[in-house]
Amino acid sequence: MFLLTKDAGNKDPHYMLLLDDLRKTKKELDIAYANFEHAVDPDLIDSSIYELNAVQLRYKFLLGCVKQFAHEYLLLWWLMH
């Protein structure tokens, strides 16, 4: 399925932006996890938890958008063939 969604991205700039946002958010998520693991001050731990939750929600939203786009692309492809 990824190959079809990759083809879809070649044709739709919105899809490419979604994938780019998803990659950036994944990097932010990795950084947020690292910050949490290294936090020692209680206030920094709380801050890291809020940051992690926010980035996780953004990642989940973007992933859902990518999956929806891929589903619609596959449906359209299937109807055309």
C-alpha cells in the first residue's frame, strides 16, 4: 500500500506537505522523549509531559490524515481501473 500512497504524493502537493509535517513531527516527538528522559527538576518533568502529549496528539492527527488520503486515493484508483 505504501507504494500506492507514495505515487499519490507525487501527484498531490497537499499529500507531500502532510508527509513532510509527519516527518517533522516524528523528529519533534523523538526530541520530546529525550527531553523527558533527561529531565530531573519536577517542573521540567511536568513541562516535558505536556510537550509529549501535545506532540503525540499532533502526530496522531497527521497520521490519520495521511491514512485517510491514502484510503481515498486507493478507492479512486480502484474505481478508475
